[in-house]
Amino acid sequence: MANTVTLTDNRNAKSYDFPILDGALGPSVIDISSLYKDTGMFTFDRGYTSTAMCRSSITFIDGEKGELLHRGYDIAWLAENKIFLDVVYLLLHKKLPDDLELNDFRKELKIRSFINEKMLKLFDAFPDRAHPMAVLQACIATLSTYYSRDMNYDDPKEYMELAIRLVAKLPTLAAFYYRHVMGYPIVYPDLDRGFTENFLYMMRSFPHSHVNIKPIEVKALDTLLMLHADHEQNASTTTVRTVGSTHSHPYSCISAGIGALWGHAHGGANESVIKQLEMIGSVENVDKYIKKAKDKDDPFRLMGFGHRVYKNYDPRAKVLKGLRNQLIDEIGIDSNLIKVANRIEEIALTDDYFISRNLYPNVDFNSGLILKALNIPTEMFAVMFVMGRAPGWMAQWMELKEQANVKIVRPRQLYIGPKDITPEHVGPKDVELKSRK
Ligand code: SDX
């Protein structure tokens, strides 16, 4: 019996067979590529909740179990035993690096961590309160203009160079813009510091003072970046692949991904979590906001809760919660925010509204609290998400481009608009148009 499913149209008793494809892990898929040709109909899947858009070997998520694997390695093991650059290397080179490879990789990133000085002029084009995600989106699109003529971004031999240049320059662009907005002197990358520590150095250092960076802060940020590195076909990664399917410049794909990630339903949620905790303000107010979150007529949503795929505790949120508690002990986090966050989590994990909808804390719930403890400006939280996710986006773009005959993404629609409109049906405007001639 071939692995197929049969679709029967009860209107005419016609049946159609479609092949079932099995992956290495997770749900099988029904290949409906011939559906329109066979049946003259499209599928309809709002938000693509039941649609696999590609084959991939990069990241696997088990939403029911709350598991996340990068090229087969469990995220909890990676967070415990590896650093962010190990996972960047794993995503891009398809294997974990040995010590020598990791050191060489570090050097390759360091020498690419500078940006063309002309790019600094871009910052003057923005109004003072420009959101850093808008600035970053513009910077990455601009970066593509520096690597177009002398690089062939459709040549697989150039993909890795494009990927490591982006990963290396993102922290510099983020820190430089922050210094520009604050009116502080620009601090260039210090090649004697590690990748993650260097970012905190560029954010905090002043020519006249000793910069204070605690090891726990570097570990917390490094782990946070790792936990954001890739996440299968989420909205922003799907955006990167969609733009990549037209063979646009990879940095144009990444710029589009930044735009998608910025939304508060996606990567902008970490910023919204903190703003929401500050708005709730005290444990006494939590019940009022839980009620709002449960009210179908109220657009209020609990930021940092719920997930399209995880119907269990987001494994990344678990790791971040441990880190958050370590940071509380070692450097302290705003205790009132923590109390409000803990009360929200306590209710959400016991209240039937959340349990029946499988609404658990996601990666953004604790990342905002950690970034606040690291004194990262709230409006830069999503920029941290970009710094973590960029390697995953580039790995997904490379995988798309390496696949034979890339198909341009072009979904269809269920048309519900007007039909049979003919000129005589058109009202007074028609008279006006005639008089214009
Ligand atoms: C990220 O996809 C990824 O992998 C993303 C990400 C990644 O690494 O790339 O993991 C990063 O984006 C994490 C999610 C961050 N966003 C938030 O924390 C924002 C708050 N969460 C919601 O907006 C929502 O949960 C989503 C967007 C995350 C998921 O939305 P879905 O899957 O479309 O679910 P839904 O909106 O259909 O909700 C199902 C039900 C609804 O109630 P009913 O209509 O069944 O009565 O759950 C309710 C929703 O009203 N619900 C919530 C809720 N999230 C869903 N109710 C209150 N608070 C919430 N946060």
C-alpha cells in the first residue's frame, strides 16, 4: 500500500491520491503540489498553521514535548556545554567546531567586525527617537550595497563569506548606533575580547574609565544569543526564505526578516514584556490584567505567553529562567518586575484559560528581564534577538539557495471581492470621468 492519502470530493465523488512524505523526525507531510492541477482547487490555511513550506535539516522543534534541536543537538545540552559561536558554526558549517576551528572562526569574525566608516553617516539621517529596529533594517539593506559589485551572492562559494560578515558586523552596528544616539564617543571592537563580551565593551566603555563587565553578564548574554539562533520556519525566517526565493541580495532578505521580527507578536515581544510588566506595576494589579488577557473582547494579550508551535513550556524559556535567577543572585534584577512576572507565571500555569489553550511562557518572557538586568536599553531588546537569529537566517538562506531549482514563493488566495462590475453599473464617477476627457 503506497504511502498516500485520498481526497474525495463529495460533490462529484471524484477521488485524488496525494503522497505522504516522512521526515527524519516530526509529523509526516502530504505533498499537495499537484492539488490545483488535479482538482482545480487550492488549500486554505490561515497563518499556514498546517503547512510545511520547505525541507530543512537545520532545526527541529517538537511543540508537544517542548524540544528544540539544532542539527540534532538538543538546545538544553548546547546551552549547558557550548557557547554562542559554537552554535553559529554548527548552523553555518553543519558541524560543531573543534577547539582549533572555533579559534579560527573567532579570528575570522573579529577581522570582519569593522564597518565602512561611510556607514556612520547613515545614523544622521534618522530622527532622535528612531526605533533601533528601523535603523538596523536600513543598515543591513545599506550593507548590501557594499557587497554587491565585488561579490557574486548567487555563487555558493561566496555564501559563507556573506554569512560571517553579517554575523561579525551586527554587534558593531548595534553598539555604534546606541553610542550615536546617546552622544557618546564611538568605541571600536577590541580584538582581544570575545564576541559577546566585545558587544558589552562597545556599549559600555569610555576612554577615561575602566569598563566593568562581569563574567555572569557575558554568560547570560551569550546564552541568550544562542537560544535565539534559529527556530525553524517562524514568521521572520519564512520572510527571509520568501525574499530569498526571488534571488534578492541575502542582506536584503535579512533586512526583510528584521522587519518581520520587529512585530510585538514575534521578536518585538521581549520589549513588550518589559513594558507590560512596568505597566502592570505591582502584584496587586496582576489579577486585573489576567482578566483582560482572558477577555475575548479585549485585545490585551499577555506578552511572552503562547506560541504557534510550543504547546508545552518553551525549552528556551526554561534555560532563560535559570539564567534569570542566577543574575538575580549575582547582579540583581528589578525585584518588583520579578515579583510581577512570577505572579503572572504562577497564575498562567494554573488557570484553565491558559492551560486549555496551551499558553506557556515563551522565549521572550524571560529574555526581556535578563536584557534589562544587563542594562540593555528596552528598545534594543529586539536588536539582541536579531544578533542571535542572524546566523540562523543565513543558514536557512544558504539551505534555500543550495536546493536545486529554487521555486519562487507565490501562494494563491480565496477571492471574496466584487465580480461582474461593468461600466454601465458605474455611478456618478463615470459621468465625471467622461467630462474630464
Ligand atoms: C516568538 O514562531 C516562532 O518560532 C517565534 C519565536 C522564534 O523563536 O522565532 O519563537 C519567537 O515570536 C515567540 C512568541 C512571542 N510573542 C508573544 O509573546 C506575543 C503574545 N503571544 C500571542 O500573540 C500568541 O500566543 C502568538 C502570536 C505567539 C501565537 O499565536 P497563534 O498561534 O496564532 O495562536 P492564536 O492567536 O490563534 O491563539 C490561540 C488562543 C486564542 O484564544 P481563542 O480564540 O482560542 O479563545 O489562545 C489565545 C488566543 O486569544 N492566546 C492568548 C495569548 N496567546 C494566544 N491569550 C492571552 N494572551 C496571550 N499571549
